[in-house]
Amino acid sequence: MNLCSRLFGQLGFGGFAVGVWETLYLTFLSTAFAYLIGLPLGILLCVTDAGGVKPIPWLNKAVGFVVNILRSIPFIILMVALIPASRAIIGTSIGNAAMIFMLVIAAAPYVARMVESSVKEVDNGVVEAARSMGATTMQIVLKVLIPEAKPSLIVGAVISTVTVLGYSAMAGTIAAGGLGAIAVTQARPSNAQDVIWLCVALIVVIVQGIQEAGMLLAKKTDRRITARKHKKRRSDAV
């Protein structure tokens, strides 16, 4: 109990506030960069698939092969493998900058598959209608596929963000920060169970916040729900 109290006293409110902040910016910044890579990759996989807007089998297989390889590597092993690349590209293999680099590489393939799955849910009839009106491949992607898949894309983004948050708990292994680092590298060696469970509780709160905000946004952007609401309002007015 003395160890727990001493460690909790050393960290204080400020220490946990910093941990929450580092967890948030590691998670959201990494997810944002992962989407800059994964979103176009996912759309490319969907568009170039056999039943896609512009089938290119060799390109689809090549991109899919790389994505599958990166997805199959456990994150802790990928972190170790990326240490030389992190040192060469960003100049360091430890700290928050290195962790963001590693999180992006790990999350981008996952995001690509999430995006591909979401875009494939779009009704093919809508795509064919756009094609019959002379829409180009880019126009179909930007004006049909992405808008129609928006609710599903948001749900996928929520799942991806929570996954990245889980990965970020390993930040302490490379001297990065966050709640995971507090629990693993500071509280665990001293067996400070109260600190560990406080970190767990804070992470659960963050996850619930992400989940609720994401689901609310997905519902607001779902055209089917919006259309039903408008229809109900018109019927009530009559």
C-alpha cells in the first residue's frame, strides 16, 4: 500500500492529465495519418476488384498482398522490426514521434480493409446509374461511393480509432507516453494496483466517449435515417 500511495503521489493529477493527453494525441494523430494512407488504399482495393468500377486484377492482388502481410504481423513484433526504419525516417526510435510512426504503419493496412469493406456495401445499382449517366471513375468514387458509404466509414473509423488506442498502450516499451506507459512501466513494477486500475478506468472512459460520438455522427450522416425522419414529419404535418 505504501508503494501504491507513493507512486500515486509522485504522479498526481498532473501526471494522469498528461497521460490522458498523450493517449489522446497519440491515438487521434496516428489514426488521422493512417487514414491518409489507408483511405485511398481501401478505395483502390474496392475499385480495382473483380466486381469493382475499374477492375485491375494485378494491381488489386499486389496491393492486397502487401496489406495482408502488414496486417498479419503482431504489433509488438512490428514495433521491433520498425525501429531501424523509424530511426532512418524520423531520426529517433524512441518517444512519442517514433510511436506515432509505428502506429501509422500498423493501422494503415487495417484501415484499408475497413474502408474496402464499407465501400463494398454501396448498392451496385447506384453505381450503375452513375455510370450510365457518363460519370468517370473518379466522379463515381467522390460523388457516389464515398457519400453513400459515409455512415459505414464513420463506424469503421470508430473501430480503427479504438484499435489504435489499444496499440498505444504499448508506448512505454519505447519510452513513449500515455496511460499505457504509466500502467506498464511505472505502476506495474511497483505493483501499484490502484494506479493500474485508474489507468484502465480512464481508458474505458475514453473508449466510450469515442464510441458514443462516432455512433451519433454515423446516425446523423445516414441518409436512410434522415429520410425516414423527414417522411415522418411530413406525415405528422398532414
